[in-house]
Amino acid sequence: MTALEDLPPVLESLKQAGLWANKSLGQHFLFDMNLTRKITRTASVESGDLVVEIGPGPGGLTRALLESGAEVIAIDKDTRFAPILDLIAEASDPRLSVHYEDALRTDLSAFAQPGRPVKVVSNLPYNIGTALLIGWLTAKPLFWSSLTLMFQKEVAERVVAQPGTPAYGRLAVLCAAVADAHMMFGVPAAAFTPPPKVDSAVVHLTPKAAKDRFEDLDALEQITRTAFGQRRKMLRASLKSLAKSSGLDIMDWMTEAQVAPTDRPETLSPQNFFALAQIWRKTQS
């Protein structure tokens, strides 16, 4: 049986199979094993860990994850890479299983085991990355112990953004409700094949302790969607219609939440939004 270290380089495997990236699927491959190993180290993947990878393609990151001794579950709707991934699975003795299905329709919680949560480590397809992240953040119960994800740099900045910055918005508030998120390192477009038009970055998220999470994410989504939908307006204007439809006095709502009616949404902390959502929710019961 061929060992992982005896497999041909990823690019050579791809050429031998006569395959290339499908741009309609947002595919941009990493062939540099030094980089994929760096991602694996960033995710703190260790022997015996259970890792889910979305969009393995020809298996550059997959190989690095397997080198760490982890068990890897890969999910990809593109079946063209099955011959390449089959060879990697055979060489991993076998610690790789591949599910050919749409990641947006896949319930990753089904792969978690008692006492063995999932680490999600992925170079995400650009066109579905944000939707996947939102699905994992809103999963109940949380099935993951960490998310280490490659996004377009602009999206990565939105994940970790702080109040008062241009990238701060609904996604940053949602992330703050559930997890601690950190930008780990940037990856230039030239590192990918084919190179995308923009640079990328790796972010690492770990769940907050259960007592520190804001659980009512549906209410939080309602408030942030309304507020950031008119992000240049003061809160007394952007939330006025929602207050009226909910039977809330806008000024009383702002006072109870300890925010100024003249504040704009990009200046509020996540905790401010949690307070607004909590008060609004009381009107819905």
C-alpha cells in the first residue's frame, strides 16, 4: 500500500487525472504543502481528532490533515476528484472518508460523536463560505470545537470586525454571540491555482462557554438586519418601524438597552445588540 509521503505531488496528481478547477463551484486549489500544514497547525489538529473538510478538491489540505494523524471526513459535490481522493484514502490506512454531496445540505452534526466534537478545517469555496459559517454558528447544539476557515479577505475581515470599523456588521455580531474569532494570517491570491481576483485569510473560531453565549439568534438576526439595513441612520430612525410593529416606544427601548437613540449601528457593541434583541423578544411572547 502506498503511504501518504509516497503519493505524487498534488499538482502532478491533478495533471495525471486531466482535471482542473471548476470556477462555477468557487474552486481555487492550494498545492503548497507548507501552507496546508500551516493551516493544520493553526487548527491545532492532533492525532485522533475528528476533522471535517469542505471542498477537498484534489486533496492538498486533506493530506496535511491526515499527516497529523486525524480522522478526516471530506465533503464535496464535485465527484471528478474521486480517483485522486480514493488514492489518498487508501494511503491513510484508511482515515479518510469522502461524502459526495452538497455541503449546504449536509448536517455536520451527524458526524460528531459523544465526547468527540468536530473540528472543521477548510479552504471554503468562495461562493458558499458565508452561508456555511452562518449555518454552523446557528447550529443547536453546537457540534464543533473549532472552525478554522479560509475566506476571501473581505469576508474574513467581516467575521472578526470590531465596532467602529467599516467591516463591522451583522456577521461580526452573530459571531460574537457564539464564538471568539481571530484572524490568523493572510494568503495572497498567487498562492492558489487558479489565482482568484482577491487575497484570502484564515480565521479561527472557538465556541464561547455556554453561559457566555447569546442564545436568541433569531431575535438578534431581526434586530441586526433591520439596523444594518440602514447603517447610516441613527437607531431611532432605523429601528422605528420595528419598534412600532412590536408595540415598543422607541425611546424607552433605547433607554432600557442603554444605547443612545442617536447612535448608529456600526458604533454599537455586540452586547448592545444582545440587549436590544432581548427586550424586543419580550414583546413577541
